[in-house]
Amino acid sequence: MRARLQFQPQAGERKTAAGAIALAAVFAAALFALAMPSAVLAADIKAGEQKAQVCAACHGPGGKSANPMYPILAGQPAQFTSTALFEFREGKRKNAQMSPMAANLSNADLNDLAAYFAAQPAPPPLRQTTPANVAAGRDLTVKNACIACHGAKLLGQQQMPRIAGQFQDYLRAQLTGFKAGTRADMDGTMSSAAQGLSPQDIDVLADYLSGLPTQ
Amino acid sequence: MKINAALTAALLLAAGGIAHAQQAAAPAPSWQQGMSGDQSTSTLHPLAGLVTGRPASELQLGKLKVPPGFKVEVFADGIPDARAIAIGDKGTVFVGNRNQSNVYAIVSNGGKREAKVILKGLNSPNGVLFNKGTLYVAERERILRYDGIENNLDNPPAPKVVIDGLPQQPGHFWKTMAMGPDGKIYFNIGSPGNIVLPGYIQASISRVDPDTGKFEVVATGVRNSVGMDFDPRSKKLWFSSNARDWLGDEGPADILSMVKYKGEEHGYPYCHQGDMADPIYGKLRSCKEFAAPVHKLGPHIAPLGMRFYTGSMFPAEYKNNIFLAQHGSWNRTVKQGYNVIRVVVDPKGRVIKSEPFLEGFLTDEKADPPMWGRPVDVQQMKDGSLLVSDDYNGVVYRVSYSK
């Protein structure tokens, strides 16, 4: 986001054809520079696609789950997915279905799967937030500092998942689990954050977040 | 905004232990504790390492810079969450974990160097220390010793407990250790939150006799020291410490300091960087009552591992200099640190100069994340080269020198 802003013309700058071309060239060079590390990732994504075939049974093709029982993995930050799989594998996070799936994954598997799901576009939200919960939900995300880690639009970054457009039931279950201390937590942040939420707050948040745009 | 501020204030009161009218007290995560109401829309957050680490082939090694004549290379990868480093008598390199639960040994196997897990299932074994055949491991609430471990890396001996029952605290629970000239193990007990009144023996540096288990507090008011070493000339204990967060980009500074006598008070939570009264606790005691730091390193720069250089590989002027790893800030809108610095100090404890030694991890001071690697500890090898751990990538680098 910030990187893109740099290439916008300054206020009052006249956009000439030559200027536009120069800008385009700079932008292309920047894209190329950004693409360099992903040359390594490209192979990983392909390997990840193979390895993800088994995931599709529950999480849907490309991680675009249509079943509210299983979270949407498409478009999740790679570091989040590799961390979540790691926690399942190490027994820190437990789930009857996921724990055995993750038990025998290698570190390379974790990263290939994470790269693959990160490369899939996140599907648009499958539902709309109840109008009465739009403002209340937004307030809760600010008051509880959700935006500090999950980002201003709650699209996730680094080890923090995209919660915008995730399934309502899944979000409710995670927040309830964090509050109860039954959902594993990387560093205690989410468990602490959920302590201040009432069951009603959790309902409002799940409703609000599940209806947010995913881009 | 007013509502936010009031709510945040209520949460802070709840965190401070004052009963909340409606529901159970909701402690903020320790890194968030101390945020003011007008910071509720801040997007600053701690950074997490890559849980699997990254292979050397994927690192931006070309970005790393060292002074002329020096060379930096990857010594070993495949050590996710690489934290403190210790060197065995036989040359084994031991590496601890903070968020994960392993201790690694880097060994040479038929000319090929490999990192392998030798201890697992430990509780945040951040600190490792080697002395006279024994590996000491500092977990969250205790320190263990593994005698003769270098002879049995594949089947380590059962540990003995040096000290147990240290505080079960949130916040800064990870430990680092240094071996004193008195044969005692010096270690930190961090503060249990960002800015709180610490309990007895918290926010301190203490020492324990590994043979008798006798425990003593050496210095108090040390918010969180993750690096300490003794000046080989004066035999004084030096330490780095991380200052509180959420007072803005410009302060307080993290510090490099020295303990002049047992029981010396270093200011936290009342006074930061020797001359900045805390907005909450500063009313209770004056900065004049406390030891001032030797050197202000910079706000939110996160100084961690430090060692006096005693080797002979580097040029003579490096002798007795301090190498200090700076893990880099998160609680600052413009990031700094993410490097190893060289601090020249005289035997009396004065700083002559401070300059970057290994840098290039920081790629964009305003980006999130701003870096591709984070130095944690520095350790001198027997040949005089310097190892540097990086917990973001799970890598140990080696810096060497030749004319």
C-alpha cells in the first residue's frame, strides 16, 4: 500500500505522457524487484497446490470453503497459515480433524501450503452484516484494538489472519474459545483481547467481520 | 474519541487490579499495557518470527554490511526461533528458543555443519550458558544444568535443577545468563508488564551459585535485560535493558549500563534512561535516587545480547569492545535497530564511541514488517570470529576478519 503511494504524482504535478511513461517504468521496476523473492516462492506454490489437494475435501478447492464449519484459507497471509499448521503439528492448538492432518507435515510442507493458499484470491463475503451491527461492530474492532494487528481493514498481515469475510460461526467459535482459554494462542494476545468481550460482543463481531469485504 | 479514552482508561484500571463494575478484570496483553486512550487506533504491534525459519538460500544476504576486511556468512540455518548462543569447550554451538521449546546444537559432521535438536519440550529455554563442561539452560521459571553434555549430544544426561520456582509471570518471562568471575550465574527476571510496579525480585538482575543454589538480587529497577557480560578488565557486570513502550517515538531510550555495587537501583518503573520521570510512577520517586545508564542507545531499539570481545582475530582496536545485538523496535512509527553495533568503552566504564558493525536487516523503516531479519545474540567463537543469532529467520551468522 505504502509502496504504491510513492509512485503517485505529487499534488499539483502535471501528468505528462513522458512522466506517465517514466512512472510506469519505475512502477514496473518496483514490481520486478518485488517479484524477485517470489521467484523462490513460485515453486513452493506449485508444490503447495499438490499438497493442498487433501485440504480441499473440507476447506474447498483453493481453500475457498463454502461450508461454515471449515474456515476459508484462500488469501490468508502465508505466515498465518504456516504458523497455524505449526501449532496444530506441535499440539499447541488442538482439533480432532486438523491435528492428525498436521501431525506429519514437514516445515517445507507448512511453507508450501501457506504460499499456495496465500496466492489464492480471497472470495468475497458470503453474507451481509445485519445493518444494526455495522456501527457497533466497527466500534468493537477499534475499542478492542483488533485493527492494531489484523490491519485497518482486518485483512490480516504477517502471522495475523484475515478475519474480514471469514465465516460467522467460525469467528464466533474462535473468539469464544479465546475467551474461555481453550483456543491455543501464539503469545497470549488473543486470549487477553477476548477477555473483555461479552457473549453479545462476540455475536456482534462475528456478524460484522463475516460481512466485511475481503479485498 | 472521548468514549474510547474512557473505555481504555477503564480497561487499564481493570488491568491494574481495581474491580471492574460489569465483568471480570480484563488484563491487556502485556505489550499493550500502558497504551493511552489516544493510541487506540495505533497499528503498531509486535513482530513474530517465521515458525519454520528460512533456508539460507532465501535470505537477502547481499544487503548485509560489515566494515572493510570483515566478512559475514550464514554459519547455520534450520534453527527456528534462534535466541541465545553458547559455545562448548569442544566447540559445539548451543542455541536456545524463546517461543519454541528446543535447544539446538550446531555440530560438524564429516565436514558438513548441521543444527540438531538436543533438548526438546522445555518451557521457553531462551538462555543458554556453557561453563566447565556444563550447559546451563534458563527456562521460564527455572535454570537447569546438563553436566558433561558435549560427550553425549545424542543422548543428553538428565538435568539437575540449579534454581526453581521463579515467578510465573506474563510479560518479560524469558531469561538470559552470564557467568560471573565469582563462578555464579547472573540472570534477569523481567518486569511482568510494560509499565507496572514489579513484585519482589522482578525487574531485576540476580545471581545464583550453581553449586549451592544460593540466590541473591544484584540490581533492581532493570525492566528487562536480555544481554549481560562482565568487562574482562574491571570485572564489572554490564547489561543492556529495554525501556517502556507507548510514550511515543522519541523516548525513553533503551540503555547500556553497568552495575557498580550489589543492590544498586536502576530506576524502573519510576525513572527511565536515568533522567525521564515516568508519567505514572515518576511521582513516587526521583530520578536522582537511581543509577544513570552508561549509554542511551535510542528509543525502541531493543538491545539484546552483548559480549566483550576478547579474541585475537579482529584488529587490535576491537579488543574489549562491546558487541551488542539490537533486535529492533516495533513500538515506533519509524523503526530503528535491527543491527549489531560496536561500543568502545574504557575500563572505567565510559563510552568512547558507538558505531554500526553489522547492518542491512532493516529494509524500510516505515514498512510493516520493516526488516528481513532480527539479531538476538552475539557470541565469540574460539577462533575469535563472532556468531550472531537471528530469531526471525532461524539462522546463525558468522562474522570473520582477514587482512
